[in-house]
Amino acid sequence: MEGKVESAMDLDGVIQEMYDSICFEEGQRPDWSRQSAIFAPGARMVRVTDDGVFEFDMETYRANLES
């Protein structure tokens, strides 16, 4: 992964890095260190489901996913 985030200078590259950091096989976990390198301080994640819209900062997103 090293060097990959630095090379993601265009919007498509940044979006691909974001998806790659949160997509994982069943039984595995997201790449939290990769997310830290991608998202700006204070970044927000939004989850939209049939139950509503949920907003998280990176710490609460991780806590919610890990629970």
C-alpha cells in the first residue's frame, strides 16, 4: 500500500482508495491505517440504509462497525 495513497492525486484515484480501504471479505476487517492516510482530519462518513441516514466521524464509524 505504501506509495499508493500518495499517487492517488485525481478524484477517481481518491475514490478508489476509499472503496479499497472499506471493502473487505467476510471475516476480515477494514484497513484502518489506510483509512487514516486517505481521509482528512475531521472527515465524516455517511451510511444510508432503509432505517435512515447515519453520520459518523472516523472514530465512531470504526466503533460502530466493530460493535
